[in-house]
Amino acid sequence: MIEYENLARSNSQYMQELEQAATRVIQSGWYILGQEVAAFEAEFAQYIGVKHCIGVANGLDALILSIEALDLPKGSDILVASNTYIATILAIVRAGHQPVLVEPELETFNMDPAKLSGAMTNRTRAICVTHLFGKSCRMDAICAFATEHGLKIVEDCAQSHGAKLSGRMTGTFGDVGCFSFYPTKNLGALGDAGAVVTNDDALADRLRHTRNYGSKQKYVNDYVGVNSRLDEMQAALLRVKLRHLDEMIQYKRILAEIYFDNLPSWLHLPRRRDDEYDVFHIFGVRHKRRDELRAWLLEHGVKTEVHYPIPPHRQKAMSGIISGCYPISEELHASELSMPISVGHTEDDIRTVCAIFDKATSRFASA
């Protein structure tokens, strides 16, 4: 059986370094907001190419705290992709604002810049973009639109560590970039972890306060804050994996090339452009009989995933918050199938997956 993901296998190649980092933290006796967090923040900021990185507890908190830090008028409309993971929308709601859904491009899964103007209202104050599956949104067009209309930009980079558009890293286009280090990410912790990156000194200062009860100096509280701190252990483990991130990305790009070269033409494959550096957090294909195909693959020894089975506007939690019809999102959620693609897979694993797809041609090619 070829698993979709095996985190133990993916992390095993870094085991010695991870164990050394964990031991270093335990022996230090300092477990919250210490040298490991400070070092990771500096190293990740340098990697992304920004002035500031603020470590927080998880990716959702990164989004909520960032949106709150923008000080938008309460109840502002924020444009967001209709097919994003629910966390992006939850953050907007939790920060006291209204999500306004924008349909994606069918070929890329990412927000369609051409549809932004149709979603604008007189209360629109920001755009929250999600770089889905490891591919950058078209930030050239999105930034131009935001500048024209005076909108803030929050980048949800939970799936795009290291992704680039025209050589520029995701997370550097907007006012803030928000990262999750959930264990399955290209840069994954061994638990929950997140971070915000920015070049804005005032935003960075506020975020360093609000993640820690509104305080930077012990027992002095300047903001109504929360407890959302990247802990020392996860920071130390992330420092290890950050050193290997580029090689991990390059390996996943090699696996992606095997898919592009060998998967059958009856599948809809991810679209590629020369100016996009895709890091393939997820290799998402599409097929109209997705559920049937997924079951057939499992029977033949290949586990897959679906990102995501239920679109945000159909989630019970969004009842009374989101309304409208989103046919492109519906089509993507009904047809997307995520293929195995991790540093825990071998090139032969991926070739085997492709060979199994060849066996499915007579059954699924006519869809």
C-alpha cells in the first residue's frame, strides 16, 4: 500500500538532528519565548526575505491576530477565495469581519483576480488570499487591484512555504503573511505551530504584544491580548527542518515531474506557468468521477486525500454568515483528488502510482 502521507517516515531522515534539538531545549530549562523562538524567527524572516517574523501557536491564530492588527473598521468586508480551507474564513469571522467569497480559477484552484471587482462592496477593506496547494496566487494582479482600491492584503501562506512568483516569496506581497507549520506542511513542526511575517514595524510590534497577553514586558499589558506563543520545542524542531526546506521542496518538485510526465491525459493536472515556482505541498488532480476513482485506487493499493470535500459556503458553521452560489468552487470540491507526494515517498512509489492509473484508463478515460 502506498500511503498518502507517513510523517514518521518523512521525519526519520532528520531524526538525529531533531533529537539533538529536543535534548538541547529540555536541558536549557527555558520553554516559552526563549532563544530557540528568537533564533527561528530570525532565520525564517531571512529565508522569506522580510524584516520581522513573529512566532505564534498555530496558523489560525496567525490569521486572526494579523487581521485584528490591521485595525479595520468592525464589520468590514474581506474578500476571500470561495474554495479556501475553512480556517481562512474562520479567522475573518473571529476577527469581527464579514467574509465575501471570490471564485477561483478552475485550472489553479487560486483566487481569480478578474473576479475581485465583482465582489467589491462599499465596506470592503481587505483581501485575504490563500496560496493553495503550494502555488502562488497571481499577486501581481491582486496587489495592483488592492492598491487601486486602498485595500489591505493578508496572505494565507499555510500551504506555500518557499513558493515564489517571479522570484518573490509568498508572504512578502501583502501587509502580513501568515504561516502554519502543521506537521503535514512542507515546513512542518511536530505539533501545532505558526508564524506571521511582515515588513511593517508597527504591525510586528503589536503582534509581539498580542500573542503574549498583550505584553512584551512581564506584567505590563498594553493590548487586550491572547496566549498564542510558538513554544521553544517546536521552534527548535522547525529550525532543523528549515535548514532542509529547500532540498525538501526540490525533491517534491522532482516527484511532481514524474506525475506530469506519466499520469494519463484523461486527468486534469495542475497548471504550470514559467514565472511560478510551485512547491507542491499538494499535487491536486481533477476528475468528474473523483469518489469512484478514489475508491478504485484504494482497492489497488494507493491512498489519496480530498482537499476539500465540502466547500465553505455549505458548511453548517457558515449558515447565516455566507450566502450565494459558487459553481466553480462546487466543481473543484467535487472533483479534486490529492496524490501522494511527500519526502517520505520514493520516486519508484510515484512511478507505481502512475502505472496504476494506466490500468484505470479503460474505466475512467471516458468521464
